[in-house]
Amino acid sequence: MSNNRGRGLQANVLGTFDTVVMAVAGSAPAYSIAATTAVLVGAVGLASPAALLYCAIPMLGIALAFSRLGRIDVNAGASYSWVGRTLHPFLGFISGWALVISTTIFMVAGSLPAGSMTLALFDEELAENTALSTLVGACWFLIMLLVVLGGARLTVRAQIVMSGVELVILALFALLAVFHTDSAHVFDWSWLGFGHFDGVAGFASGALIAAFYYWGWDVTSNLSEETRNSRRTTGLAGLIGVGIVFLLFEVFTIAVNVILSSKQIQDNDANVLAVLGEEVWPGWGGKLLIVAVMLSTIATLETTLIQVTRSLFAMGRDRTMPAALGKVHQRWNTPYVAVAVVGVVALVMFIASNALGTVGDILSDAISAIGLQIAVYYGLTGLAAVVAYRKMLLKSVGDFVLGGLWPLFGALFMFWIFVESLGELSGSALAIGFGGIAAGLVPMFWYWRQGSDYYRPAKLDATRTVEADYVPAGGGGDNSLVHEGLPTDF
């Protein structure tokens, strides 16, 4: 598919455990709970556990779609490649672009809390200073940029340390919350039903925010060219990652509903977890959970950088973006031009974000805008899986449900929350969401006119082998073309 047969990413660096760690870190459990719970509770109130539950079911359908597509096409661009080769190259490019824009916005939205959490460890007053939070967050971002530049092996080692500590702290507080006696509400099973939603539109707005909670597990697919036995590993790790973070999200959202009052949640919209920690374990609790959120935020900055740089690398390699983005560093085997470009763009956005107001305001609009873009590329990938496997869906009940019905349900759900939430979002969130996607039309049409091979794809079909340079398991040297396509497992 690509005519740029240069140096490739380093094959066979990551194993199954590494990839599961990346999937969990990508969804950033502590960060998502801390930064997004107030937004979710503001949208749906006590129905927040239900919003997460009913978004998890279609999200598993999307994870199945990623898993099945990853078996027949190993590509660092993931949905960018899959959607382009099944539905249409224009839709594929928009999928890749939606990921690039959402991850770039997130790096600003995520760096701010990383900065404010770090400052909160020393002084609560300092954490309210947006300019100082931005500066400290930018420093963390630059450190993660250097780690990602150092290669997949260094990246995953850093990730195991950060996510390991984060998950131990979260598990401890999940136990403490269960045994906590002083509560604002008594747990009610109706919180997991539909009764607390404000109609269909209210449910859609809650589901859009819930999609942001889960987003990020698909980093495993962007790492597929660097993963051992990636046809099986990346998809499995994504599914395990969604399962683990679902349990964490439910436990902590129910704990917030039970233990904290509406006023406490509103007054601490940028970090609900710290307040929960203080309630559950006065003195040490807040500080420990601040550490968990800080580590989670820094860890997810790293996985987000992986997603955006690998996507841009795939685009550069296919000549759908400047070819320099497809260059790989001789020593580290990382797309160093893409890493540098992302670094410069994000730092410019950090400075611009200071003009937008407080940390809470920036987060609210950015999260809503990212939700729209996630819905676009997840939805298209769900459809792509159904199309790629269409000739095999009637072979068994398992094929029909896991390969057709569930991914299709996931895709339709994503498109539905996209449409339904349009009326609920602020003007600035819509401007960020649509403006970001529309900007992608410029490079798309430009490189289409230039005659990139990406726009003349070999169609992806699960029933036949993808004809290309196949690198067997254990193979793959410095110049391996693992991305070019692999035979299916079937």
C-alpha cells in the first residue's frame, strides 16, 4: 500500500503484559475519575454509574472491532488504515485525523491537571493558578515526549512503574470506600437503571462524557507494529483494558455518589478524587489520591503521545501528510519528526489555552469536543470491522454476534450519541469539535490530488490473505515492513 519503503518501527518489543498495561494506562482510570466525574454528575446526576455501564456495552463492541481488524491488518495507523481500506480512503483519513486532533487537544487538557496535581501536593492555593499549572504541566509533557522519543521499550518501562503505583492506590481506596460509614446518599440499585436520566437527550450527553472516560485503550492498536504476536495480543489487551477500567470507574463513581454531596462535587470539579480521599482517609487520603491522579495523568500523556505520533507516522509513510512524518530515528526506532512536530504544536496550544479561563472551563469544553471526535473514529471503525468480515458473519453464532452484531451496535451507538449530543453542547465545544475535523479536509484533498497510494487501497477482506511482505513471528529487523499486512488467523 505504501511506496515509502524506508526504515520501520522496531518489531517485537512489547509482550502481552506490557500491552495490557498500555491499554489500562491509555484510559487513565484515576485521571478520568478525577477530571470527568464532576462533568458527568453535572450532566446526569445520580445516573452517572448507569451512563458508564450503558456506554461500556457498545464500547466492548468497538474493542471487538479493533481486535478483529488488528488480526488482518497490522498498522500503526489502526483505524486510519482499516477504515480507509474497507469503507473509503476519505473516511479513513478523517478517522486518523479525528484521532490526531482529539489527542492533541487532550495533551493540553491533560497537561493542565498534571501541573495542578503536582502543585496541589505542596500547596492547594498554587494548584488554582492556571499559568503556573500550565508551566508545570508543560514540563511533565516534555519529559514524556523524551520518554516516547526513547522508544517503545523505555516507554513501557516508565508506564509499568507509573500505572502500577496508581492502580495499587486506587485498589486501596476502593476497599476503604466500601467500609466507609459516613455517607451523603444511601446506595440505590436504581442508579444503574434508566430512571435518573433526563430523557433521551440527557442519556446521550451522559454517554458522550462516558465515552471520554473509556477512550485511550486503543493505543494497543497503534503499537501493533512494535508488539510480539500483535494479531492476537493488541486486540486481547484492548478488551482486557476496557474490562479493568470499567470496574474501576463503576466502583469510584458509586463511591462518589454515596460519600460526597452535590456541593462537594461542584466545588471541586477539577479533582473530585482528592475530596473523596480526604473523606475516606482524613489527612493522608487526599494526598495519596492526588499522587494517583498525577501519575495517571502523566501516564496517559505518554499513551496519548504514542497514539498521535504513530498515527502521524503512518500518514507520513503513506504520503497523506508530509513524508517527513514517516521518518524513523536510526537509533531509537521512533518517528522522531512526528514526535517533534507534536511537541511544538502542543506547547503553542498550552500558551493559547491560558487565554481561555480557568482549568475547569478549559477541561469542560475540551472533553466535550474530544467526545465528538472519539464518536467519529470509533463509529467508523465499528462499521469497518463488519464490512471486512461480512462474508464470514453467517459461519457461526459467535461470528455473527462478536463480528457483526456487537461491533455494529457499538458503531451505531457512537453515531447516535454524536447526533444526540449536538444540541447539548456549548458553542465553543462544537467549534473545537467540528473545526478540528474540518481542518483535516485541507491535507486530505491536497495529498489525494498528489496521488498518494493510500487513496488507491487494496481492499481489506477477512476471507483472503492480505498480499504483502509478511514478517513471521520472531522476524522483523530494522527494515521490517510489518505494517504492510499479515495473513489472517482463519
